[in-house]
Amino acid sequence: MRLSNKIAVITGAGSGMGRSMAEVFVREGARVVCADRSGKEEEVASSLGDAAVAVHADVANNMDVQRMINMAVERWGRLDVLCNNAGFGGPMVPLHEQTEETYDNIQAVNLKGVFLGMKYGIIAMLRTGGGSIVNTASAVGLVGWKHHSVYGAAKGGVIQLTRCAALDYAAQSIRVNAICPGTTWTGLVKASIANPIPPVDARPPVPVPMNRWGLARELADAALFLASDESSYITGVALPVDGGYVAG
């Protein structure tokens, strides 16, 4: 029970990595606010029983984020763990083909959403003596990736938010880290809708040293480590969970 009696908020909990995080966290003893804007958050929370509650929230909306954090505090008295996981990739095209609308939408969810979650999550954690924040960035925030300029800029921003905030609050027992997924078999991959588990012959679209797709559960396990006291002396880290893509 690595998160015994911990109170967590997970964004993007309606599917993919967020859903896996919610399932793993509850299994490890946490009580979880499952936040999402898809409508699937209710189904996920219901499947997890009394240890979970759903809240409909758009992470780019200030009031929604405050309500999401307040849900944890009002229901269970505090916030110990915040996973800013909600995000989306947008179209994979060269930079000059990206639209201003696409840019604004990607930055709003992937970067502003993390800023808002951290802002109000940190306020709650300061009241109760600390906590752990785990942001979902991306391998694309660490290295270049063709046709991902706008998304990469947002995820690079998440990594810098993580590093700087880690320094801001290190002396106040708030740890801030990020996981950086590589090619992960979730709903963002169209083929995963029909095949929840990647077929044996499925290969990522870019060279990955481990030569396979990552699984949502593997990202959730990395988030669990950074959320738990097992990583109590770790802050400011951007951890690649990418089958060796960044190292290669």
C-alpha cells in the first residue's frame, strides 16, 4: 500500500494513462478525485468504488481547476498528490501548417492546464505541510520530434514549470516531478481503440531501442513511484518512460 491514506487528484482520468493512474493509486491505498472533461470520469470513479469520486473539469478553465482541487479538500480534508496528466497531441504536421487555433488549444490544455493545477494544488498542499506533484510531459519535450513542434513546445514548457517549481517549494516539502512518455499505446493511437493491447507485430512510428510500444500501466507505475514516499528525496526530475527513445 504505497499510497496508504493519501489523497490524490488525477486529471485526464477518463481514459488512457490517467485511468491507469487512478486504478493503480486506488490499489495502492489512495483516495482519488478522477477529473476529466470527456464524461468518462464518472464510469472510472464508479468502477473504483468508495475510494474514488468524479469531477467534470476542463483543466484550461480556472474555475474548473479550483473546483477540482476543492473536491479533494472538502471530501477528504487535504491534498497529498496531484497528477497533472490531461493533454492531447493535435495534428502531426510541419510548423507552417499548424493553425493559430491549434496552437492556442494545445497550449491551453497541455501547458496552461498544468500551470493552473500546480497553482491551486500547491496552495492546498502548503496548508497541510506538503505533497507530491507529478506532471505528464513527454519525450517530445526533451528532444526534437518531426511534425510535433507545437506539442513539443507545450511539453517543454511543462518540464520547465516542473523544474522551476521544484526549486520554489523544495524547502516546503512539496516535490514536483514529471514523467516523459514516449510512444504509448493509448486512445491517442487510433489502432488501440480496436486493440487494447498492442499486437505482437505492432511497432512504434519512430525508432525505439526496446522496439515496442509503452503501455499505460507502465506510465502509471512511474507516476506511482514519484507520487509515493519511495521517491522522497527526488524533486525537479523529468523522467523518460520511453523505451530508450531519448537515450538513443
